Amino acid sequence: GVQTCALPILAGCTTPRPCPYCAAEPPAGSAAKVVQPLTAGSLYPTETLWTTDAGREMKLTQLAGQPCVMSFFFASCSLKCPITAENMRMVQAALPKALRDQVKFVLITFDPESDSVEVLRRYRTAHRLNGGNWLLLRGESEAVRELAHRTGYAFQKNGVGGFNHASVVTVLDARS
């Protein structure tokens, strides 16, 4: 199922029970709610191809069967996106050592026109997103929109060269 991480360092909590990966309790006073499971099977679209910051093509179905911490971003964002990346790094650091390498950390650009493989590679370096369990992905605009819709993530081009967007980190369990 899809859950938003309950760690207090992240904005909001949508699960009334401890997160199964970070074991954090929901923040006191949060308006906790259960996120409804997806009705159309797996979260991951089966036919779309994505490109990693290493230039390799993959399908998101390759992530199925393992827990993932996922969010969307665009590399030229100087406000929310760097904070989201840092929060994800903090989630990784908060995990017990035995789990750190089992969880995938996935950032998906919603600006694939500007965020080339090289731009993603520079973003990884600049934000110290080290390790083989980090994936920075770009896909076709329609595939990005579909995945964002499936995870409840909202973004929109703002007319001044950027995007208005949410700052949400989603935790996907191994059954997603």
C-alpha cells in the first residue's frame, strides 16, 4: 500500500500506525488518515521506460517487491526540492543499518525537458545522494503525470519558468 512517511521531519502524516520502515509514530496532533490502496493493481506502470541519472533505461516494475521512499522534484528548484532531498537523506540515515540498503530512494523529475541525464547526475552529486539505492529518474511527460496522479502528487508549470508543486515523500511497501 501507499503511505506517507510518519517521521516528524516530513510534512504531515497519513497513517495512524507506525511506519513499517522507520518505526516512527505519527506526530502528536496530526490529522492522521489512512491512504486508500490503489484499486488497479501495482502502482508501477508496466509499459513505460524511465532513464536513470547513469543513463540506463529501466521500468518501474523493477522496483516492485522492495520498499521505496519516493518523491518528485525538478533540478532547478531552489526552495522545496532541495529540502525534500535532504529529508529523504534524513529518512535514510534514520533507518536501522540493516534496512538502509534494502530501501530504494527514488526522485523523479517532473521537468524531463530540462532535466537531462547529465543534469540529474549533477543534482545527485550536489545533494550527496550517494549509494546504489538512490535512483534519479526521468521519463516521458505523460508517464510522469500518470505516476504523479497514482501517488497523489500535484505539480503544475507556473508560467515563470518553474513549477508550483507539493512537497510530499511517499513510502511504498514491498507489495506496491
